[in-house]
Amino acid sequence: MPSVSGLLEQRELAARRRVEELREEADRVQAELVVAEQDWKEWLIARSRVDEVLAGR
């Protein structure tokens, strides 16, 4: 039968691995968000430019 200390160590290791996995996922999502925000800003600028041209400015 495993010791209490050994069981706690196993749980700690599993929790640490989960945190590391979530941090990696958060980094990936953050990078995707930066790209998506830039794309959105470019579309806003494009629409603004078209509005200016159509308004005859």
C-alpha cells in the first residue's frame, strides 16, 4: 500500500502537469487572439477607407 506522502506527491505531480498544460493552451489562445484582433482592425480600417472614398472625400 502506498504511503500518504507518496499519494500526496502523485496528486501534486498531476496538478502541476495540469497547470502546465493549461498554461500552454492559454499561450496558444493568446497568440491566436492577437492575430484575430489584428485582422479585425484591418477590416475596420478597410471599411473606413471605402466609406471615405464613397463619400467623395
